[in-house]
Amino acid sequence: MFKIGEHEVICKTPVPKRKIPSIVPSLEYEWKIIKDGKVLKSGRGKSHSYVLNFMKIMKLLMLSTATEELTDTGGNAVTVADTDLGAVNVLGAEGDDNKGVLFGTGTTGFDITDCRLASKIAHGDGDNLLHYNATSVGDIDTSVSGKIRLPIQRSAVNNGSVDINVNEVGLVVSITIGGTDYYFLIARDVLSSTITVPAGATLSWTYYIVTTY
């Protein structure tokens, strides 16, 4: 029996919340500005900027005998079948500014229907150009607890005589259909702060496709 003013306290062992793995890939990135072997500036962030093309490619991966209409970097509608995905990659070679990690000066806000950078910086060795080195895809990385990461890396050198301001970054894949290469933007990041690449410096950028557990 309890006296007036007394009450019973029931203690229960808390049930731990179950952590649900995320199988939907997100994007993270890291970047560095390097000149004369020294890192002048660096940063990292989390991207939320997959575009509609990406989800359509994901749908094709999950279905058979299916097609989706994607928009290429020229703004053209292209019908892509699941059987075409055996010839998809991001491996832009040195000098190839059609696919892989690409940089731009545009500041137009992100839209889910984006199919190209607003103002891509072209490959070259003069003013307002970047010398694109090859895009590479690294090994699957499980070294960070709770994450599985796939790195996609590219560096670009400012061989001109003036600074270049990078405001947007994109990831473009190529798909070969009937012997012709088509290029599709799958992610675009509009940066919150401009990255300035001085003359003679290199911008190194790594995208990480990430799932968590």
C-alpha cells in the first residue's frame, strides 16, 4: 500500500533502436587545391544532387526488357535499354571533358532535370581552361566504420595565367548504344563557396558513392 503523495516508479530496460542500413547510395566529396607540391586549401561535403537521369538508370538496373528515356548533355532525349548498361562508365581519359568528373563556373541553382553543367570549363592549357587528367575509379573502401564507399577521382590543372573560379561540379557517364557514345549527367553540385584554382595549381576532386550500415 502507498501513502498519500507516494507513487510507484516502474523501471524498464530501454530497448535499443534498430539501426536500419541505408542501401540507397548517397554522395560525399573531398577536394584539394595543390600548387608546387603544397596543399593550399581543402574541403569536404555531402552532396544531395543526384539528377533524374540517375534514378532512371537505377530503375533499368532493377528491371529486364525495360527502357527509359534519358536526357543527354546535349539536351536530347535518348531511349536507353537495360541491355545497354553493360557499356556504361565514367572513365574519362586525359583531355576528355565529355564524361567523368567535370568542373564549371556556372551558379545556376540545382534542378532535378539538370542534364549538363550550366557553364562547363573546357579542356585546354590556356586562360579559363582546365587540363583534365583521367577520371579513375578506386577500390571499394570499408575503412570508415559504418560506411561502404566507392571513390571516383579526377584532377585538373590550371595551365593558364589567370585564376579560375569553380562553382559547380558534375558527374557524367557514357553509355554506348548501337556503336555511338551518349553522355548523361547523373549528379550536379552547385557549391556553397567558390573554389578558386590559381594559375599553375591543380584541383583534385574525389566523389564517394556511399552506403551506410
